[in-house]
Amino acid sequence: MKTEKDLPELPFDRYGFSARDTRRHTEAQAHMTRDCMRRLGFEDFPLHPKTPEYREAAPLIAVAMSSYPYGPLDLDSARRWGYGWDPDRSPADAARPEGRVMTDAEYDALNGGGRGSAGGGDCGSSGADRLVEGVRDKTRMWTYVSRRSEIVDKAVAKDRRVRKALATWSRCMGSKGVKRYKTPAHAFQDKAWGRGNDEGGNTGRTKKELATATADVECKREHNTAGVWWAVREEKQRADVTRHKDAYEAVRADQDRVRANAERVLGDR
């Protein structure tokens, strides 16, 4: 397995919200928020508003490891950006809303203050109850699979096949003249890369970092590290789903209710 596209779906993926589900849920929430704001008299409120700069919270640096838990798999990206990314294409920028900046009055109404509170509530959370209408167990729906993932991934990390694959990967790293890390996560998180000096959490992309990231990906390709790791995860996830089938299916049924609610909201537009 050489790229993220080579990684097939895992059993747990069937019991989670997809990227499309998340987009549809977010879009439905945005429409209900705008409806609420219009009821309060803000007829021109944008669907995806920006927060005024002086009201924005301090940037939160939280960088997820690409291709979790295998680490980076794209050789071209590793050679060019190391364990970071193109500074002209920041992940934070990609997530910014495209609408205009809110006025102070709109911001207060959206967040439950000023005119919004007087008019009947917090528009920022408007419609949240409607999107989970009919859900039997909200806590289970949002947390069950992630909790099982933590447990299963710990078992995967202890599996002799994965330990052997990672030991081989680590020796390969050494043979290429870079530090022998225990796992790709340790390589990704090395403080030497200067992650955090940039407010967006990007790295410094030094020669050492680029060489390490390149060796990281090359060694995974040479020894099929991600392929072995994926196979063990698939095996253990499939066994866990079989063992706890009723709970997983209950989670999926609740997720289907949320999907249906979001589609109902969007279908009314």
C-alpha cells in the first residue's frame, strides 16, 4: 500500500459519519441557524458567516497525523513539506466560512446575547434538537465507536505482526541515515520539527525534517508497513463488530436517524 487511496475501508468505517454526512449535517445546521436569525429580524444573515476578528478565540493548534495511524504515505508531499504542509494551503484556511463577517448585533444574537436572547434564545444552537430527533442514545451514537477504536487499536499495537512490521520500518529508517523512531507517530510528533512555532501548527520543514519524512514514507513502501498494519486492524475490528453486533447496529440506526433529519431539513429548501 503506497498511498491513502490504497487503504480499503475498515469495518468501523461503516459505523461512523462519512465526510459527506458531516457536510450535510453542517449545511442543515447552517440553514436552521439562519432561519432563527431571520425570525429575530436579521434578514440578511449569511448562511456561512465569518466571526469578527477581534471576537475570535486564540488559534488552537491541533494537528492530526495524516493517514492515522500509519503516518504520511505521500512521497512527493514528504519530500516537499516533510511532516507539515504547503503554507499557502493551510488546513485552517480551507475550513474558513465563505460568508461575510457578522455584525456585532448578529454575533450577540447567534451566541445567545443581546437582541438574540431577548428574541427567544441562542441561534448558535438552533435546530440541534431537530437533527437528533428520534435518536435513542445520543451519547452512545457519538462515542461508542471511538471508544471501541481506542481499545482495538491498543490490541493492534501489541500484535506481534504489527510489532515486527514497525521494528523493520525502524531499522530501515536507521539504514537511511535518520533517527530510528519506535513508530510513525513518534516521528511525526518530534519536537525538533518546530511544530507550534507557526500559529497554525505547521512545521519548519528543515533539511533534517524533509529527509526524515522522506525516509519514513520510503520505508513504509519498501516493507508494506501500512499494508500489514491495515490487515491487522481490519481483522480485529471485524472481530469486535461480530462480538458486539447489537451495539454497533444500534449506533448505526441512530446515525441513520440523524442523516434522515438532515436530509429532511435540506429537502425543505
